[in-house]
Amino acid sequence: MIKICTSNLNDEVLVYYKDAPLKFKKENGDFVAEVDYSTEIELTFVYMHEFRSKLWFLYMLFFYIISVFGLFAKLYEKSCIQLNTKVVLKPNSSNEVYNFRIHKPKNASSEIAVLFSNDDHSKNIFYDGDTNFFVEDPVAKKRKKLYNLFAALSWIAIIISVVVIVIVTLI
Amino acid sequence: MYRNYFRVKGLNRLSSILTRFTILLMVATLACVAIDILPLLGAMIQVFVVLGYLVITFCTFFLILLNENFREKFKELGKFSNWSEYANDLAIKMKNIPFILFSICIVLCIVCIINYIINKNYDRKTHLIVVPCVMTSLATVFTIIHMILINVFSY
């Protein structure tokens, strides 16, 4: 088994292996995932804003309602960025351990996003240099603005409704 | 692949909402139990119960408000960087809170039932027993859903 480790697992960035997200377990303070040994292991690191899905409006509306107008939900990411990069590992033996770090900036940045830190394996790690950074996502940005407008309008409507109900009840 | 990606994100969001609901329900339950029990306690213990409840309420709202954006703001302040790391750890631990609450739910239910058996002559208290029991049951249901989400489906 090949071990893929990280000390700063960002649960927003999913690591895919064979089209399924890797499951990390906590071991001695690090997050560890195991994959079957093969001569070539292709890992895909994916991060997208939640508003990037096809059914984003239904998704947003559903969580907005069940979280009592967004009160109980964690806020959506402010930065509208995305990452979709591939890293190929070519292990020599079946008991190798690979450590990686994900650097997620606040905004789109040309800084390297995924970096494996094993010096002894450096020759066996192949990055896609053109995609290994977070880029701006204009679609998510536009949808985020629409969501903010929707949330603001709905809160205005709620406040007006409450005021009207209170006035009517008092009269 | 992307459909799977958003399913994982959606489940994480759902479980975080459930956690916040469960915590709020538990605080409300504690309030009801405290109101119910307070008249039976001595003056000093009453003060401690009220203070304890206030601390729990503060912590609850701290946890509810604890999210990435708040943490980022504290990080920006610099001098609170240690506090921010502590908050980050707490947010991770928050995923385990429903498991702890599940035990508290059972204890509270037992407290409610015992209290009801002892004070069943007091009509005033009857409705106060029903509210914590209903809320505890709701919190238990949320906890079970949360546990299923975390262990079976989630990332």
C-alpha cells in the first residue's frame, strides 16, 4: 500500500484517485490515505466553489431554507477560485509514503497549490505545471453576487413581514 | 466526478447545519431543565446553575458563529493568531460534538423523568417536562442523522 499523507488537510479540496475521493484518516496528528500499489498513481486535486454546480440555485435555496434563512449554515467561501490539477506518482516500492501540502490563497494566485515535500521521491512525482494553482472562477463570482442580492432581499422581506405582523397584532 | 464532488460538499454543509441545530436544541433543553430544577435547589446552587447556563449559552453562540470567515478576520488581526489556531482546532472538534451531545441527551432525559416522578404533584411543572423531552428527542434524531452522514457518506 502507498501512503498519501498531509498535515494540513483542507476539507474543501478533494483528492481524487480513480474517480473517487480519497478518504483520509487521522494518524499521529497527520491525515493519511492509503492507495493500492501501482507503477503509476494519478491523483486529482479538485476545488470548486459550491455555486459551480449545475443545480446551484436549487442547492442554495435548499440550504438557505433548511438553515433558517442562512442563520445556521456556514457562510459560503468569499473567494471564487477553482483548482483542478493532476499529480502523477511513480513509486518504486509498495511501502512508500508521500507527503503533500495544499496552499489555498484567498484570491486567485500564481503560487503553487499542491506540493509534495518528499526529497527522496522528488524524481517520481510529476506535476501538471499549467494547472497547479488557484485560478479565478468568473461563473461562481457572478452567482455569488446573485446569492448576496437574493439573501439581502429576502432578509428585507422578512424584517418588513415581522414589522407588519407586530403592528397588525398590536392594533 | 463533479456530481460526486458537490454531493460531498452538500453533505458536509448539511452535517454542519445539523450540528448547529443540535447545539441550539441542547441549550434550549438545558434552559428548560434548569428552570424546572431551579426552585428545588439552594440559593448558592441556583446562582451556579444560572452562571453555568450563561457560560454554555456563550460557548454555543461562539461555536455557531465559528466559521471560516470569522477565523480569517481574526487571523488578519495578527495578534490573535494563536487564538485563531485554537478556534481552528475547535471547529474540527466540533464535528464530534453531536457524539458528546448524544450522551448528554440520554442523561438529560433521565434527569427529566426522575424530576417528573419526584414532582408529579406539581401541575405547574408538567409542561416543563414535556418540552425538554421533545427537544432532547429531536436532538437525538439530528445526532443520529449526523452520525450516519459523517460515517457512511461524508468525506
